[in-house]
Amino acid sequence: MVTTLRIRTRLRVSAADRAVIVALGTHLGRLARADLATRSRAGLDHNEKGWAERKRAITKESSSRWAGAITKASNDAYATARRNQLRQQADLARAIATLEAKVALPCHSAQERRDLHASRAGRKLSFGYRSSPELAMKRARLQPLRGRKANLDREVEAGRVHITRGGKSLLRHRLHLDRRGSPRSSGGRYGMPPGGGSPPTASPRRALATRPSGSARKGSWRWTCPSRWPKWPT
């Protein structure tokens, strides 16, 4: 019996190894971005046949194990974006329902609220907003919320999601350049998912570095790979 562990550490690599790692990360990152776009375009029509076709296309440019890791990561990213989309749809529906119920009530000033509380005789009271300007502001707030909800409903029905590989920070900083004139977030576009095995070309590319880390020393790379160890005795 064996179990799979994931080991994460940092590597001090030479300039030649660094060039190989960057080339490998750039190549696999390009494949991962293209596969994520393909998976997103498939939407709700995705099936096992489409997944197999994506794996075959990536295998031609890498290996079968890399293809499996990349396509699974794309499927997981789409599923996560879909769950977030449904959660946002429910949040918007709750916000709209709360505002609609509130704006339907008449306005009550602070004094009117106190008088009603004094004479409520155990009844639960529902108050509107405190003033007409506040009521008008909340009614105006309803319009963009309804528009966002309508757009989101159409996207949910069509299975369309919005995903940025590397996260929103990468999208926001894509035009920010470092001292060399390169995008500061370019490291986040490297793609070497663990579990992909060795690339088809041997030797230096077996260093499965993910990306350079700013907090580590110069030349230090974060390295992640799967390892199979004997099951611990019980």
C-alpha cells in the first residue's frame, strides 16, 4: 500500500536551469490558458468526449500526464467559477427582495417610530426608511441591482463564466511593468501543475519549479511535485 504526498520546497538553480524552467513554464502555461478558454467556451455542453479531445490535443505538445493535470485543473476552475456565479445570483436575489420589501413601506421619522413602538401592544412592527431622500436613494439602488441580476441570469442559463488564470490581481496588474519593462505578474502565468510527471524531453526539465518567489533569495524557485511513499505503519 502506498499513499501520495505533495512536497513543497525551494530550489537554488543555475542560469541554464532557470532558462529551461522558464521555457517549460511558459510552454505549459500557454497550453493551460488555451485549454481553460476551450473549456469555458464549451460551457454546459461539455462532456467526457470533449474532455478526451482536449487531452489528446495537449498530449501532442506535452505528455499524457501533463495533459491530464492541465485539463483537470481547467475543469476545476470552471466548476469553481460556476459555483461562485450561482452564489452571487442568490445574493443578488436576496438583496433585491430586501430592498423591494423595504421601499414598499411608508416613511417613518424617528418620532413616529417611537410613538408606534409605544402603542404596538406586543405586535411586531415593520418600518420604512426614515426620510423621502433615503427612500429615493434606495429605489435608485434597485435599478442597477436588477440589471446585474438580469445579466447574471442570462449568463447562468448559457453557462458562461468569467475566469482569469492567475487571479484578479493578475488581471488588474497586467499592464504594470517592472524595471526590465516586463509585466510584473508574468511569473503567475507559468503553469506546471503537480502530478504531470516528467516532460517528454529528459534531463533539466525534470525540475518542476512553479515560479520565482519574491520573498526568497535571488535565484530561488518554489518547487512542487508529487511523491509516493510507503503507507505509515499503524
